[in-house]
Amino acid sequence: MKKILKWIGGILALLLLVFAGTAFYLRSTAQNRLAKKYDVQPKAMVIPSDSASVAAGEKWAAALCSNCHGENMAGTEFFSTPDLGFIHAPNLTPGDVCKSYSDLDWDRAIRHGVGKDGNPLLIMPSKDYQYMSDEHAGQIIAYLKTLPAVAQTWESPKTTFLCDVLFQIGAFGNALNAETIDHAKPSHYAPVRGATAAYGDYLVKISGCRSCHGPQLNGGKDPNPEAPMGPNLSPGGNLPSWGAEGFLITMHTGITPLGKELNNKFMPWKEIGKFDEDQLQAIYAYLMAQPSLATAVIK
């Protein structure tokens, strides 16, 4: 019996050693990914300075950036938990790290997910913004350059051992978009603006709807373990019964035609609702033009 217990003890010790070694390897690999330098050189763009372009950039930023960076663009406490660490959405005004950003630095961060120092930006949705046209990216940059400085400094992201391991095994999804973007790919173009499915396709792409509603928009799950299932947005879901008017009302009020209240933490209706009527009509037209699919089952 003692011999058997000794063998069992040895096997358990070996398993623990293998487990610990794997965990340390995963953490080390994660830290190497976060520290990797990317030599990304965006093409030069002409950044407009006229009032109409700045105003357009403000609208784009309100719809696409304010959920993480705040309405004044001074940043927010994006994520904070003792077990995993904390990540802050940085201050985009001249009051902090972005004060020395050039036009190319802004483009590198927005559409490539790479900071001025060459490091990848954590949880920056450049996988969506890479589809943004030069015109619209330029308008956002033009607006950001006019912001008054807000004296708000955030600490650099800090992650725990557990967070690094979970990150490396993919528990947080594609959190480093710089790894998956084709940085040499030519810029995209926006379709003609209007309440059309083609323009809606563009808006759905840059708004990142597939991150929560799935690649076919028939339901999905954000990597955040607290996030609920993203509902089916194809004609196979409830949206056809809403109608375009019901969709617009929902994006403006956060209440669906069925009386359900949307949680802006997981469904940024307040930000999407900042699109104008033509843009929201375009999104709805695009969704209704998709194949009618049954709601996806996420295991």
C-alpha cells in the first residue's frame, strides 16, 4: 500500500510540475506578444481642418469611440478586477500620452492597433476600424486634434498571472488586433452615403457588430464572461417584426418594441444611436438583406 501511495504521490507531483510549467510558458508567451514591436508605416493622409470635417469627425467619434474613451475622450476605467488586473481606455486629448501624436501615429493606432512606441494596443478594435475609409479616419483625426486638453492620466495596463494565462489560451478573444490585421493592405473606401444596404454593410463592419452578434450576425457571444448572448440580427431573428421605425426607436431609447431594456454595457445603443437617421436606416436595410438564419447555438 505504501508503495502504491508513493507512486500516486509521484504522479501527482509530476502532473503539478507539468501544469506549473505550462502555466509559466503561457504567461511568458503572452508577455512576449504584448511586448512585440510592430513596424507599421501608414501612408500619408491629408487631414482636413475645415469645420464641416471636424464636425463629421466629432459624430464618428461619438458613435465609435465614446463608449470606451468617454464623452470628453479623456479615457475611462475600461476593465478592473483584482483577479485579472486593470486596463484603462487612454486619454485621447492633449492632456496625456496622445499629446505628441502625429497624424500617422493616430492612423497607426486607429486602423492598425499599434501605439506610437510600436507596441500592440490591447483591446483596441482596429479589426473593425481597418475597414474605415481615409476620409472618415481623417475626419476623426481632425476632430481629435481640436480637443481641449483634459488633465487625466491613466496607469499603464497591468495584468495578473491568471489574466496572462487566460489571454494566451484565447479566453478574451482577439484582444491584440495588430496580430491579425494585414498592415500592408490598401485602404478601404466607403460606399456612397445613404439609407442603403451597401452603406449599412460599411457601418456594421466599422461598428464591430459581429464581435457580439457572430460572424453571420445570427447570434454570438462577446469574450467577456459577464456578457449575455448577442441576439440574432438576421431576418431569422426578431428584427423583421420591429420594422425600420422600431429599430430606430430602440437605438434612440434603449427599449425594444417588445419592452426589453438594453444594457448599454454590452449593447452600446447610446453610441449607435448617435448615428443619424439615414445611417440607422442603412444598418437596418443591410441586416434585412442578410440570409434568414436560425439563431446560432453557442456552446
